[in-house]
Amino acid sequence: MIVTLFLPCKIKVSFCCSLYSTGISVLSIIFGLFFASLVVIISSPDNKFIKFLEKEGYYTELLLTFKITLFILFLSLIFSIVLYLYSDFQQKSIGENALMTRSGFLFFVFLFSYSLASTAISVKDTIAFCKYRIDFVKSEEKTINSSLKKK
């Protein structure tokens, strides 16, 4: 919303092309970070822990967050590539002074911002998942130690 206040109705294609290129690079890096977080979640080897989280529906909610984030990241990356190709074509066929409307640019800004925010939330959820895992392992160790002391 704030971006619309400062943007003219027509934007130079060369500016858009540079921004889309940067967006593609950033989104590609974020995609890697996102998949690293997803691997941490999915590779949890302990079924007891997953059942523990699922009692309250946390594991399903966590996977849903990752599913939505994956969709938004993928959509944002594809949209950025399409916009980059279109603006590059415009720039090469019309020239440096070619102009574009701001609607595609604003949609790019929205998707890009949403991708950044949802990835940050997913990474935060991964960290929380790891903390819950540590607490779960500690409680399991206490249970094992207390049962050994009773014997």
C-alpha cells in the first residue's frame, strides 16, 4: 500500500528489469533456506515426538504453514521470472525508455513481501519445533532415569 503512494503510474522497464532480477536471486536463496527448514521438520526420526505434537494438532498446522509458504514462494519465483522475461523483451524491443504499468510491479512487490514474511515465520516455526524437540527429549530422559532409579 505504501509503495503505491510513491510510484508513478508508469515505471521504466529498465528499473523493473533490475528489480525483478534481484527478486529472482533473493527468492532462489530463500527457497534454499525454506527447504533446509522443511528438511529439519520432516526428518524428525522420533514417532513419539510427532504423536506428541499431533495431540494438539501442532504438527498438521506446522505442515500446513510450510505447504502454503511453498506455494507462495513458488508462485512468486515463477511470476518474477515471467515479469523479468517480459520486461527484458520490452527493453530490447522498444529501448531503454520503455515504460510499464505499475499493476504487475505492485503484484510482484506483494508476492515478494509475502514470501519473505512467510519464510521468516516458517523458519521461526522450525526453531520452535527444535526447542519442543529438546524439551521432549529431556522429559523422555527424565522418565527413563526415574524408572531406572525405581528398579
